[in-house]
Amino acid sequence: MNPPLDTWVLADADAVARAAAALIASEARAAAAERGRFVMAVSGGRTPWQMLRALASESVPWDAVHIVQVDERVAPAGDPDRNLTHLRESLLSHAPLPESRIHAMPVEDADLEAAAQAYGRILEVVAGNPPTLDLVHLGLGADGHTASLVPGDPSLQVADRDVAVTGLYQKRRRMTLTYPVINRARRILWIATGAEKAEMLGRLQAGDRSIPAGGIRRDVALVLADAAAARRNA
């Protein structure tokens, strides 16, 4: 039987972003004190960029922080479709984090499969072997996807690699973390904002394993949702 999914419902996306930033800062302080390092995997999205800007105002041991990507679109450097573009704008401009501590997925490489393997080795360098991330931030798509683990994609079946390359999804191929490395994380933080997420949030909370998000472990997870996303589940 699935354990219950811890869920906090907040008024709006801004409140979700602030609460997420405070939680990340707390996790970072604890990880730095215990292990000397805090490795966080970040997904994309409008509310997450607000979250990262808010994080810059929190008490964070930045000298211990490493940021890796949950997923990335295969697109040129600086493209507005790239999560990295917004990650840099949201965090590097506001927090004393060296750019070298943001470990970008190498989606500009010609050989994407080799690039995915190389990123897996980067994860080992920053998070151990096998990589154990301190916190993975995840979003929830209106189709039930999370990371770039999308319905019907072969990456859903990957069990022997921490990084995979997807097929076309919304006109882009993606590089994504896979279930094994996400599910090894010490903490998983879901963010769900907007009424379009309400149905899938309900299915996630119910433990529906037919959606990609349902394959993520629940015992270390927390969902921060706004009132619109939680409306059908209140």
C-alpha cells in the first residue's frame, strides 16, 4: 500500500515559491552541517524560477551548494526553451553561487547518448557512487509527466542509468534524470501550481502508477501546492 503523500496547500504560486525556498534553505543547512555539501537537482517552470529568486534571500551555505539539472531540452545555448537559461537568470544574478557550481546537462553535444553517460559521471563526482542527491525538485505536468519522464517514452523503462535521452516531446528531445537516481534522493520536493495541475495532483496523491509521476517514491516527498492545483483534492 502506498504511504500517504505529505501535501501542504498554500494560497498562491508566490506563497508556494517562498515556502519552497525556505525548505530548501533548511535542507541545505542541515546537509552542509552533516556532510559538508548540499547537492540539489532543479526542474524548470515559472514557479521554480520564483523559488530560486526567493532562495537567494534565504540563509544558505552557498559555499557548500552544487546545483544539477533534473532535465533539459535539446536546444542551443541561451535559447529561451533551455532550463539553464532561466536557472542562471534566477539564481546567479541574485545569489553568491559560482557558475561552476551549476552543472549543466550537455545537451549541445552531437552525441547525446554519450553526453548522457558523461552527465552520469558528473553526478558521481558531486554526489557519490551511486549518486545520492540531497534534494530533487520536481514539477508535475498536466499529462502526469515529471522531469522529462513523459507518457510512453522509453526513458520510463530505464533502470540501469541515471541519465537518459528522450524522444521528441513538445517538439524537443530532452535529457532527463531517470527513476533510479531520483528515487535515491534524500528529499523530494514537488511543486504544483495552477488549476491545470489539479487532476494529476489528485492522481499523484492517490498513488496512480499509470502516470509517470506515480513512479516517484513517496516516503521522503513533500508536495507544495497552491489552492488552484489542490482545488479538486480538498
